[in-house]
Amino acid sequence: MKTLLDLIPLIIFFIFYKKYDIFVASGALIVSSLFVLALVWIKYRKIETMMLVSTIIVVVLSSMTLIFHSDIFIKWKVTIIYFLFSAALLIGQWIFKKTLIQRLLGKELSLPDHIWSRMNLYWALFFLICGITNIYIAFWFPLSIWVNFKVFGLTSATFLFTLLTVVYIYRHLDQTDKKK
């Protein structure tokens, strides 16, 4: 349910960009992101840290896009969020010796520690590569290509990487977990 809610602002952003322009779409992104944050709070009475941080970044950079009437700020949003995700995963693993992936999924899955570490590292690298790719597309290609990349390219890449992660996890599950 939460994952579907996360897609609402992206879909609204895309629709408003196609119908109007990047500035109207940025405003719609602010409103829809705050709406989804409120829905999550109402339904679960809890907001995850990364969702809150992402929403703050959306509001700040989208507002700057509107205030300065420049699309450069909205283009940086994706990279900043992906770099933060990557950094959080790496800092958790290397400094705090705790993989965030394991904290998120460890209650439902039993995997060896080295598998959690690899998966955490793979996701950190995935987010880093997505952030770097976003910089390249955002500043070397027309705005319309960047919007399509942001909406379809990054969403598809994340979906595909999630499927690969499921396959990787399944290969390493304890036999008792596979029977559940």
C-alpha cells in the first residue's frame, strides 16, 4: 500500500508536466507529496524517516524551482534523494555495523549476515549509479527526456532491481522460510 502511495506524486508530476509545464508540475508535486505524507500519517500513525526526508527535499527543491523559475532545482532532487539513500545504507553498514536492508526485512526473512551485507551494498551502489545517471540525463539532455527518464526509466530500473533482489534473496533463504 505504501509503495503505491509513493507513486501518486510521481504520476501527478508527470501528468501536470505533460499538460502544463515543469513549474506547474513542481507545484503539483509539492501538494501531492504533502497529501501522501498526511495519508500515511492518518493510516499508520507513523512516518518513516526516509519518507519524511524525501518529502522535505521535494518541498524545498520544488519550491526553489518555483521561486527562481528554474528547473535546475527539481532536476537535482532525484540525485540528492538517491545519494542520501546510498549514504544511509553505506554509513549504516560501515560505521554503525548494521545493514538497513536487514533492519527493514530481517523480521520477515532469515539470511546469513554476509548476504545482508552484500544486498545492502548492492542497493547502495544502485542508488549511487541512479543518482549519477540522473545528473547526466538532467544536464545533457532536453527537459522532456529527463522527465521521461525520471518517471519511466528510474521507476523501471528500481522495479527490475527489486525483482533481482527477490531472486537473490530466494536463493539464500533458509529452507524453513521457503516453505512459509
